[in-house]
Amino acid sequence: MASENILKKYRVESGGSNGWVKLSAAQFMEVWNHFDADGNGYIENQELDSFVSELFACMQKGLAFKEVKPPQKQELVAMRQQFLQAFDDDKDNRIDIREMAQVLPTDENFLVLFQLDHPLDSSVDFMKVWKKFDTDCSGFIEANELKNFIKELLKISDHISIVSEDDVIVYADTMLNLFDRNGDGKLQLSEMARLIPVRENFLLRPAFKKGTTITEEDITTVFENYDKNRNGTIENEELHGFVKDLLELAYEEYDSLDLSMLETSLMKVIDINKDGKISKQELCLVLKQLDSVSKK
């Protein structure tokens, strides 16, 4: 990673926002891409150490941006810990894009895209959003669809009236650059899932970890989490959300085809009455199988 402190040009001795220049969408992306050297969507390990070192160097008063001596190992560990305590919301010891957006003052309208007041409750809600904006049913969120999604977020936050169409285009391009990991100019399911956070993958709860036994109460809890309309079956977006959570247990990258293939394979095995839905009894088969696999 380059030795020059990239953050210095966004730091001012007076004025600004607490001494920082307010970053545009493009500048935010420049900082992010500089530190996320491996492009995996997180600032972690040596990347995080580099970011923390540069950040603390910029924030030391009276230095007028002169080069400072790099922190010793023990100092760096303490600085990293302080930083993670302040900004690592999900406590995974790394910084994602949303957490980074809390650190540096950024264009307020662009910042809205990272600050959903409430994360989606479940992957069922995510699949409803996906269906709404994948208007051509291509299995991807393409540039125009992403612009519509951004407009919807800005509308919800009452920012749409002060954002130009040109700004929306810039925001869409920036979001593609930030989240489109395979560089195909569109967002697949796993990429969009990073842009729209879900509160939790229900299947990652402790009840489903290795060494535990799934109880009848656990099965009821899971079923009620996905059966949003309370009609006694998991179907449509509910089913897609459940399969998405299953996918995330095994894969970091996945798309609509992966979801469709897993759903088809799953239903062949567990859909006993062939109605295209999952009953509580059929869900029990899946969860028991997960329980069995986790114990191996």
C-alpha cells in the first residue's frame, strides 16, 4: 500500500466538518478502494492497520500534516481497538462500507444510501425489495433499476427534492463501483445483499450451531420468522428468503440462478405434497438435516 497518507488531502486545520472536508461520492469511493486493497468489501487486518495509522496521524493536533513516526506495534494495537470499539457495529473486527460511512464526513445525500434507519428484518423482506426493483426479472439489478432504488431511498428520507438526476447517476455509478465485485456492471443477489443489510440471517442463530440440538421450539421460531403472512406455509418471497439464508451458510457470492437451483433441489426432496410450499412439517426435515450436518 502506498506510503503517502491519502487522508491528508481531506483534512483541514480549520473549518470543514470537525476538521475534515466533506467527501463527495467519488472521493468516498477513492478512499474506500485505496484501503480495501483486496477488494473483498471489508477493511481488515493490514488494511485496517494502515487506515487507523493514517487516520490517527491526520488527527494529531499541531502537526500541520508533517510526517509523523509510524506507531509502534503496541500503540497500533491500542489504536485499532479504540477505532473498532467506536465504529465496528457488528463486532466482526473489520470495517464494512456502512461502518466507514460513519467515520468520514460525506455528502449528506449520498450518505443516506448507507443509513437505513432500520435494517430489513429478514431475507423475506429483502426478496420483496429485490422483486420490486428487478423490474425486468433478469435476476440482476442493472443501472437503471439501481437508479430507481436510489430514488426510492432518497424519497423515503425526504432528500429526493434536492438531488438532481445527474447526482442520482453519479450515486448509481458509485454504488456499482463499491458493490459490483465481479465488474459486470450490475448487482447480483449477494452484491445487492451487501447494499441492503438484513438484521440477521436467522439460520446463523446459536440454536443451529455445531453441538446444539434443534428443539420443537426452535423449529416453531424459524417457521414463524419466514411465514410472514401467517397462512401456515412458507411460499413465494418467504420461500426465496429462506433459500437465500441457506445459500449464505455455504457461499459468500451467489446469484439468482444459484437461488433457483437450490430451491428446485430442495423442494424435490422436502415438498412432500408437491404444492410448491414448505409446511412446518417439511421445514422440520430441512432443519434436522442442518442439525445432522453441523454435528459431523
